[in-house]
Amino acid sequence: MSSPPTTGPEDFEIRSVVPILRMYDIPATLRFYVDYLGCSLDRQDGEGDRPVSLVVSRGGLRLRLSSYPDDGTPGTAVLVVVRNVEALHAELHERDYPFLNPGIEPGPGNGREMQLIDPASNRIRFYEPAPTG
């Protein structure tokens, strides 16, 4: 099976993928993503009793967190491929966040993984592939 051509006047390009995760409690979500995980709050749309959408980022990680009824499903998993998962592990253990005490576990392909669970039960899996060669 051959790939479609990649040149021409109608070139299609994927610029980025931004997972949409469900959230319910905005203060708890901000404590987790901004205060604990070290993300920046790039944007907030909505407030009060209206649906709210947040965009957070850290390095190559960018997530949209939403309380809109049709956005996301609680318990979704997001895989974040990283280098040096131990450095993030050490950083998180220095923060005062009483709800999690993550460890580093074996991951697929002889890699290593640290899983965090946010206030809406979404799982953020920081995965470091095994060294090659």
C-alpha cells in the first residue's frame, strides 16, 4: 500500500494535537496542573456557573481541560513521552501536594513510566522509552 502524495497546492499539515480532558473542579484542576505539575495557564475561557475551558502547557505538553458537557470523558489517559523521568519525579516530590505520591514503574518496551491522576481521574503517563543502541 502506498502513501498519498505529500506535495501539491492542497498540502495538508498537522501542526499539533491537543487532547481535551474533562474537568469539574476548576480550583483543584489549577492546583494540580499549575501548582503541582508546573504547567503554565495559557488561556481560560468562561467562569462561574458557565462551562469553562483551560489551556495549560509545559514544554511540548499542551492540554485543554474542559467542563463543557460533550468534551472529554473522565478517566482518559494521555501518554507523554519524556527524557529523564527521574528528574520530573524528583521535582514533583519536592512540591507540597498531599493527594499523590507517584513512583516510577516499568513501562512498555522496557521503558519506565510515572503515572499521575488528576482531580477528574484523568491519567497523565510520563513515559521514558528504553535507551537504544
